[in-house]
Amino acid sequence: MVNLANPTLLVVIPLFFAFLSIIISPFLKKLIKFVPLIVSALNLVVIYFIGVKVLYGSIVLGTTAGLNPPYVIILAVDKLNFIIVLMVNVLGFLISFYNIFYMKEEPTDKFHILFTLLIMASSWISITGDLFNVFVAFEVLSLSSFGLVGYMRSKDSIEAGFKYVVQGILAGSLLLIGVVLIYAQTGTLNMAHIATKLDYVGSLEKLVPYVLIFFGLAVEGALFPLNSWLPDAHPAAPSGISAMLSGIVTTTAIYAIIRVTVTVFNYSAFIPYLFIIALLTLFFGEIAAFFQKDLKRMLAYSTIGQTGLFVLAFSVGTQASISASVAQMVNHSFSKAVLFLVAGIMIEAQGSRNIDDLKGFGRVNILTSILFVFAALSLIGVPPFFGFFTKLAILQTLLDFPGFLGYLSFALVLFAAIIEGVYFYRVFKILFEKSDKNFQAENPWLVISPFILVLILVILSSRPMSVLNFTNDIANQLIQRTIYLTSVLGGLK
Amino acid sequence: MNIYILIFSYLLLVLTIILSILAIHVKDLLAAVIFMGGGSLLVSLVFLLLQAPDVAMSEAAIGAALTMAIYIVAVKKTEREDNDD
Amino acid sequence: MNFSLLMILLTPIFGGLLAYAGSALHKAVRNIFFLIFLILPFFELYQYANKTIDNFYYLTVLGQSLSLGINALSFMLSLLFSLIFLLAYIFLLFEFDKSEDSDLAILEFSFLEGAVFGVLFARDILSFFIFFEIIALIIFFLIGKGYEESHNAQLKYITWALIGANSMLAAVVFLFFKAGSFGYAEISGYLSTAPTPIVLITFVLFVIGFLIEASIMPLHVWAPITYAEAPDSVSVLLSSVVKKVGLYLFTIFVFSIFGLNLFSKIMPRVFEAPLIMYVLQWIGALTIIIGTFVAIVQEDAKKILAWSSIAQSGYILLGLSLGTPLGVAGGLLHIVNHSIFKGILFFVVGGVIYRTGTKNLSELGGLIKKMPISFISMLLAIIATAGIPPLNGFVSKYLIYEALIQNKEPLLLTIALLGGTGSFMYVYRLIHSIFLGQLPKKYEGVKEVPILMQVPMLVLSLLALLFGVLPGIPMYFVSKAEAFLGFDPIKYTLTGFPEQPGLHALNVPIISAALMGGFVVAALIFYLLPKTRSVHQLDNYYAGEILTEDVKYNYSFGFYSFFDDIIKPFNEWSIDRIYENFVGFVKTVGDYIRRIYTGNLETYVSLGIIILTIFSLIYIIGGVLW
Amino acid sequence: MIRKIVYGVFILIIIAAIAIFMSNYKFGVDKMDVGKYYLDNTVPQTGAANVVTSVTLFYRGFDTLGEVTVLFTAALGVAVLYFMGENKRKQKLQESNFVTKIGTRVVFPFILLTGAYIFMHGHLTPGGGFQGGALIATGFLLLYLAYEETSIDRKKFYLVEGLGGLTYVIIGLLGFFMKGSFLANVLPNGTLFDLLSGGIMLPIYIGVGLKVGSELSNIIDDLMCEVKCEEAGGEE
């Protein structure tokens, strides 16, 4: 009997369909748009089978080539991987549904194949247990997002794509050098195996490969000062892609940073630096977002700020802080995806990305606007919504950080919350302002995906504590590294 | 490893660095591409000397030939312009 | 039947949802649904009349149970607020008559009531914060349905609300971090042994949040524009409910959670009060004086009310922060009384706007014959505002004055009395410009507001009169609340106060009768003396010209222009200007910071290189030193 | 100029840090037990003579699948960015040099043959799918340079490309279904140094070679069209 709870399937299924669709695309072009939908649905089935096991605390492994690690590549899913890969595929599913109705620009078939690959690469990064695999998946991720960012082929999207390519390639090279150095140092590429070998290495000796890997990942993870591709790329990309970039790509990159920092390097010496980097990311992101008049650019900067927020929480380094960080990651992914999808609808209805042109939009398209409001409220952490509880947890953990920096970050997070609140409330205000402008009515098909996402957010909001308990389990499993290491190196039963 | 081969490969590497710097600094894009291709070729030689024929082959085929051709195609689209800046 | 507190909280919300669904059928269905659910809380509250309940757990957050409870103070206020919500809703139905927003407004309205109950019933610092933020959110949306400038008001309001919320959140998280619990009792227990800086910082952070909502002086910047531009029924809620929620929390935190004893322990006493309370007294006094004086020179009816509301909350803060049984009783009583009479004023002005479409005083006038009921309501309300017997405002102000005398604070007493006089000036302006004088021609056809719309004004007017003549009724609740806060409640009778330390005997009916007697004598003189005769308004001459109806002969613009001249120099350094300069400064700095994202690839790459270099240097230097 | 020097110094510092780090570690010492395992076990486990190929295709076959996908994604990205609609794909004819034309005609089949040889003998001799594929693509590049009217049939190339990728995935899935592990060796190892040896490596490399060749040719086609089609557009 074939065991469906195998993580390799999460990579292989999308690939199979991607290769298949390039064959059939010249003949049955119209079918291609369903490929990402099918792929993520199939992936979700596999994730279900994996999840059943993962939730009982075991780590699900998928080896390749029929041998045992560290000699072959292994994919491992623990609770953290599970929640990330689940998020990738849920968002992938809903966004691809949105894309079916949103994308009209040719060549749509290639768009959807690239989107499939984006889902594949994100899933891959979030389940792999091999460092070089991270690099490879990262290349796929970067290349597919380059193509998708420049997809509209207008002047600014080409420019944004170019900036993204340059920084992405630089990041890729740094990552590769880092991986090579790690290989030179330890002679292996399996994360668990590296971890066992690096445990005996001094913290300064780890610095060079760690920094290189960290910077390689930080470009996609939108950490200051390497995040500057993001505010150009998000507005220029089609809205579905912006949602995917914001909700998934940065999240998976941050996941990779967490995995590398905690599991592989066990690197507490780096945490003060990470803390400062995250603080700067948060601060600059929110400040810049405050001054934006372009809706999608504002959301893009807000993504930077939010990334800073959850990396800040993570970098406190305690179990509670990692838990809060992951919860905020979930909150951010879902709500920011909604915001970008809804922004896409707004831009389509009105033909401009300027916030001021949206005046009165909410009086015509009330459902869309309410979705926007709900998602934004969850993002900025207004009480009944899920985001509030994650913000609370984050604030609480920040006080754990020793010394002055803890208080400073505490104050800065609150300051950022005020700023973020003000610029989002400004959009609400404009949405519901009186105006006699005529807007196109919303396309009901486009509203479905953000609606479901908001529904998810509402469900999360109604049971915030069960989510936080789950993220606490995640953090617990993450911090107890030996479980991961032994179960990966112990191989398959 | 044979000491002469070692010296030779170091020589090649230094030459590669020089070619790379030239490729960055030269104003004519076509010349830059050719410098780059030359660098790739030298690197593939180094790979060969270091007993990595597989990598050397990839480098020669992709780095020296294909990439260069694609760059030339791209350069062909630009106009030559002398601008001291 | 036994209604749990959570049910009281959910009743209006449920009603609102039902009404929203019902609006698909018919507007009448919607209205009736919602009215029922607005009346229900009274019955549900009834069973809690004499109970103090703590710790009704309803949610678990971060391993802590959140709980609801009710006490004498919150019982009193929830009763009052339910009434005001009911009346405001009736008013709202007319106000949003033609607007398409009415369904949504009702939904928001219902959530607002639920959240207000939530704050009142909260027994831990997290629940109160959650409900408080919901209030801010809903008020934000409700304001936007108002007048032209309301969208600016929205932004101003939410900015301040967010500042307040985050300041409170800081204190909440900090206290939770230190005390390990959210419950009021546990927090209180922790604070009694906490180091002084923690007590002070968290107290200030909380108080900033409360005082922003209560629009106390340096934090009031959002209030005038918001009160003036919000829909009228929402202005009522802002002034009579939301502001009082802020003051309620202030009361609870100062007396019940932090406690005066704690303050006395950690800081010197000034004029019988701990230093921080003394500072708060002065803040209250400043709010009174500045609020009153600014109110005097306003040209917009609702702006007058807004500034008046600011000034009156100064009285409440002053009374509460005296920290004596007398002062607290005065403050709590003034919370009730102010809610009532300011409610009337907003309702009347709202009614006038409903009929005439303007809130600009210089365009109004002479409506007394057209809208007599409104006129009488407003007359009662302004008497109450000015603090003259036999209306309710008198009793509470009297208590505050007496408390000031008891604390031997002549300066503050002077300010409070000055504020009383000033409030007479602006309320006179209000009634004069709207109801007296000449009727502009375009308002010839104006009618009295619909009967249902009169209900809110009349109900509140009756209450104002009742509470004014028989102060024992509100004092029944207030003294219980005082007992809950840990004071010796002051003695009272149905008609006033017996002689007791610090308070002279007061019997309002007798004073009222005396006053009425004087009034009757004056009326007798006025009507009986032969010289008076009744003439038409236009039976007059003006600089030799015969007056016609289209000439405006009574001035209502620049009414107190002499006064304007006096306070003009102070306008130069008004608080708003300071904030504007500050905001300008922050914007400039922020703009410079934003420039870090130049859009130039070279900058970005070099930033990356610089950071990498820093880490390389750390590695190299660290390696060498190691 | 000062900026250049400053950044030069910065980059030197970074390189110095990496160099200092590297100087602490020696290559090829017993630390590399994974590498040693590969050297010891390649022949019994895979039956391939070329250890490098056995590593890339068998032990780390999943990575190679990723690399194949990288190329696939890049080709798609280029196709998206240079997409100009079917109707615009008219090309201007331009005479090219006689020597090039004849030379190309002579060389082209040999290039294809060499490419095919390289990827088919990947498990025996140096080289493999990528190298062979790249070589094939250079052949097509030559064709483009010599004959301006060259235009490959995209449908067929997509077919080859997709089939190449599918071969890899399906062989991997066969391993998954038959042995419970993706890319497990389901074919017999054969005798060492035989063409038909190395288990699944031969079919996979054939697939990869064809795929890489067609992908790179597609990229060339896109780029060449970008040059030529626009010229044609300019003349109209």
C-alpha cells in the first residue's frame, strides 16, 4: 500500500502537473488555468494525511532514492513545517482561484504554470530537511517570482522585476556561498547532520556561513536593508502575485531563517543582531508605509513592517516568543493576502492605484470593502480579531528581552502599531467617504477567495487561544532540537 | 597534486579575476561580454585542472558559449554610446 | 429568569444583527426588533440591582481567564447608558431617515452598546481593553456618517484613540508581565507592593488612555471637531456615554485598582491629596476654564456643545480627583447629570438641524414659536448646564464646590466658579441665537420636530428636573457606588443633604421654591405694571429706518466679540497649534527616514554591502581578539 | 572614484572574512564522511561508473530535479517577459555569410550527435544531461545565427521539454510506488561500464538532456525573436 503521507509528493505533484501542462498548453490553453488549483488541492490532500501524523507529535519524513539520511536528501515535516506548508497551499489554492478570474493578460498559460511552480517552490522550502535543497528551491522560487513580477511588461513592472532580479541573484549567490562554506566546514548538507556537527563549533566560527545564508534568505524575507525590491515589486505585480509574495514568499523565507537559526545553527549569539535588524525593518517599513499614496505600495511597506514584527518576536528566542512569532506569521499571511486580493479588485474597479481615488468605493462595493476592513483590523491587531491576541503575545514576549532593548522595542512596536493603525484607518475613511463617483461593481467570482480567507480569519479570531496553543506546541517542538535531529537521522521505519 | 598544475591554475585564477575586473570596467558592452566569456573559459580550464571534468563541461557549454551568445544578442539591442560618467 | 452578564452584553448585539437581517423585510420590522432589544437590558439589569458580582469567566487568554462582574457603580452607569442608547436610537431613526447607511448604522450602534456594557462589566484589564478598542473602532465608523468635515474628524479621532489604546495596551501588557494575571484584584494586589516607578508609569499610561476618551485638556484635540461633525445621535453617545466610559474607568482605576492609599504611600500629599491627584485636579481645572472660554466664542452650535462637554468633564475630573467622599460624590453625580443635560442639548440642537439644516448660529434665530417643546427642553438643559437650581446640574456642582472648600483650595474654587459663570455665557448664547431674536425668512415654514423625536428630549428633561428637585434619587446609586469604591458615603435625603462635616445642609425643593417665588414676583412685576405692552418684533426702528423682515436686526455673529478680543492673545499658543507643529516635525523627520527607500538599485546594493562588511569586520576583529 | 575605492575596500573585507574562515578548514580530509560514503558505495548501489553522476542523479537526485525545474522556470520566465503575441512573430530575413551557412550545415548534425552522446553516457563518462543539453542548444544557436529565417516549432519543443521533465518525475514516482521512496532505483544496475547500466540514470539523463536542449533552444528562440521581430515591426 502506498503511503500518501509522504512529503516528497508535495513537490512532485506540482512538478508533474507543471511539466504536463507545458505539453498540453499549445492545444488546451484554457485548461491550464485550473492547474494551480488542482495542484494545491491535491497537495492539501497529502497535507491532510501528513497532518494527521504530525499533530500527534511525530515528524513525518520523506526520503529519496530509497536510502537513509544523511546520504540522501530528506524532506521532514514537523509542526512548524506543517503549518507553513498548510498555509502555502491554502493560500495557493485560494489565490489561484482568484487568478482564474483575474488574469486576462496573455500568456495566461505560462502565468499559471509559473504560479504552480511558485506554490511548489514555497512548499518545498517549507518542508525540506536539506540545506542545499533550500538553495535549489529558493532558485525556483526567485525565478518564478521574477517572471511573475515582470509579468505585466509595463515599464514599471519591468523595472521592478529588474531590481528584484539583481537583488535576488545576489541573494542566491550569498546563499550558495554560505551553503558551500557549511559543506566545507562539516562535509554534509543534511540539516540535522550539520546541526549535530555544528554543536561543537564556537559561535564566532559559525558567523560567516550563517551571515551569508541569513542574508541570502533575508532578501526574500524582506529584512532591512535587503528588502528594497519589495516595495517596487509588489505594486508592479498582478494582485494575486502580490498576495502570494506577501503572504507566502516572505513567510517561507522567514521560516527558512527560523529553521536555520534554531535547528541548524542553534545560534543564540546572533540574536542581538537579528533583533536590531528586525527592529529597523519594522520601523522603516511602517514609517515608509505611512507616507504612501499608492494603495499597493502602502501594503507592500506594511508587509516589511509586519515581517519586522514577527522576526522581532522570534529573535527574543524564547519558546513563547517563537510561538507568538509563528502566530503573527499566520495572521499576517492570511490578512495581507486578503488585502492584496481586495486591492486588486479595487484597482480593477477604478483603474488607479491611488488611495484618494477610492473615495466612495465602499458605498458601492460594500462586501469588498468590509473584507478589506476586517483583514486590516486583524493585521493591525484590533481586539476582537486574531491579530490582537498575537500582538498581545508578541508584546508580552518583548519584555522578556533583557535590558534596555526590550523596553525600546516594546515602545517601538506600540508606536508602529499607532502608525499602522492610522494609515489603515485612513483607507477605511476614504473607502466610506461620500462621493458621486461611479465605480464598476465588483466581480462576484473575485470576491470568493478573499471572503473565504476572511472567514478563516474570523474562525481564528473566535478561537485565538487554540491557535496560540498550537503555535506554542510548534515552538516547543522547535526548541527541543534533539527530537528533530534524532528523528531525521534515525531515518525511516 | 602536481605543483606545476597548481601554479598554473593559480595563474589562471588570477587571470580570471583580471578579466572580470576588466569586464566591469570596460565601457564597450560587447568587449565586456567577451571578457566575461573569456573568464568563464578560464574557469572551466581550472575546473578541468582540478579534476572536475563534469563541471568543466557545464561551464564551457553554458558559461562560455550559451551565456555569451545570449549576452551578445542582448547587447546587439543596445546602442553604442560614449558617455564619460 | 436569570440573565448572565454576558447575555446582557450580547443582547443589543444580537438585536442589532436581527435588526440588520430584518431590514431586508421592512424598516418597521427592523426598528421594532431593535427597540425590543434595547429595552431588554433594563429587565436583565434589574436583577443585579443590589448585587456585586465578580468573576464570571467567559474566555481564556494567555492562560488567564477573563471575567465579567458588576458592581454598584457599573450598575448605575449601565442603567443610565441603556436609557441614553434607547433615546439616541429613537433619534437616530429620524436622523438617518433618508440615508442609505441606516441599516449599517444600527448594526454599529448595537455593537457599540454591547461594547459599552463590556467595559462596564469588565473585571480584568484585558477585557476592558478589548471592549474599549471596539468602542473606538465603532465610533470611528459612526462619525463618518456625519457632516461634511466628519471624515477629517474620523482621522483625528482615530489617531488619538490609537494613541490612547496603545498607551493602555503598554500598561496592560506590562502589568500582566509583572503580575502574571489580568484580574483587577490580582493587579491591585501586585501594585500595592510594586516599585514606585512601575506604579507611576502604568498609572500614567492608563490615565492617558482614559483621559483621551474623556477629552480632558491636553488630550482633547480630537474632541471639538469630532463632536461637532459626528451625526447628532452619535454626538450624544460620544458626550453622554463614551466620555463617561473613560471617566468610569478612571474612577475604577484610581480608587479601586491603584487606590489612594498607594499614592499616599509613594508620594507627598498636597492639599490633602497625593501629588498626582493634585496634578489631576489642576488638569481638570484647566480643562474647565479653557473649555468654557473657548466655548463662549464658537459660532457653531455643536462646537459650543463640544467645548462645553470638554469643560464639564473638567468638573468631573476635578471632583473625582479631590479624592474625598464629597468630591467623589460630586464627580459621580456630575457624570450622571452631565450625561442627561448634555444629552438634551445635543438632541435639541440635532432637532433644530433636522428641521433647518444648519448648525451655524448666525443663520438661526427666533425659532421659539416654531419649536416650543425644543425650546423648553433646551431652557431646562441650559439651566442645568449653568448649575442653577432647581435643575440637576446644580446639585453636583454644589457638591464639588463644597468639596473644594473642604479641601481648602481657594484657587481651584475660583476657577470652578468662573467656569460656572462662563457656562452661563455660552448657554445663553446658544438659546438666544437659536430660539430668540428674529426668525430668518427661510425658516418660516419650520415645524416642531416629530413627536417621536421629542420623546428623547422630554424624557431627559423630566429626568433633569426630577434629579434636580429630588437629588436623593441619583444619590441612592451614587452613595452605593461610593461605598463600593471604599469611601464613607455622604449622607443624603430625598430632597438634599443634611448638615454634615464639610457640607452645609441643602434642601433643593426649598431653594427651588424660593427661586420660583422670586421668579413669580418678577413675572408679576413684569406683567402687572402698566407700562409693559406686547409689540411685534418688527414694531421697532433702527437708525431711522423701518425694519422689514429681510433685515437682520439682532446680531448673532460675533456675539461675545469683546470676549474674543480678551482671549485672542492666548489663541497664539493654543494646544492644537503645539500639536500641529509637532505633527509637522514628525512628518518631516519621517519623510527623511522614508528616503532610505530611494528606488535606486545602487543604494540598495551598497546598503547590503555595508551591512555585510560590518559583519565581516565583526568576524575578523572578533577572530583576532579571540 | 572615492566611492569605488570605499566599496572596493568593503568587498575586500568581505572576501577577507570568507578567506580567513576558509583557511581554518581543509578540503578532502576525513571530515567529509558523506563524500567517502559516496565513493565507497556508488558502484554497488547504483552501478554507475561516474561517481559525480551517481551523486547528482541518485543520491541527490531530488536536487537535480530542482535544478531541472530552475531551468524550466527560467525558460518560462523568459517566454513570459518576451511574449509578444502570436501575430507579431514575423521575422525579417537577413542574409548571412556564406561560410557560416555552410559551416553550420556541416557542424550542426555533429553537435547534436555529440550532445546526445554526452547525455547518454552521463553515467559512464564526464558530462551528462545538462552539458549535453547545452551543447544541443548551442547547435540551435548556430542555426539561428546562420539562417535568419530559422524558427523552431514551439509546440514540438514544448512537447519534448515536457516529456523530458515528465520522464524524470515519472521515474521518480515509479520508485515511490514500487519501493516507497521517491527516485528509488527501480531498474537493474547492469554491468559496470555498459551503456545499459546505472539503473534509472540513463533514462533520466536522456530526459534531462532533451529537456535542457529544448528549453535552452526555446530561450534562444525568444531572445532572437525579440531582436528580429522588433526590427520587422520597425519597418512596417
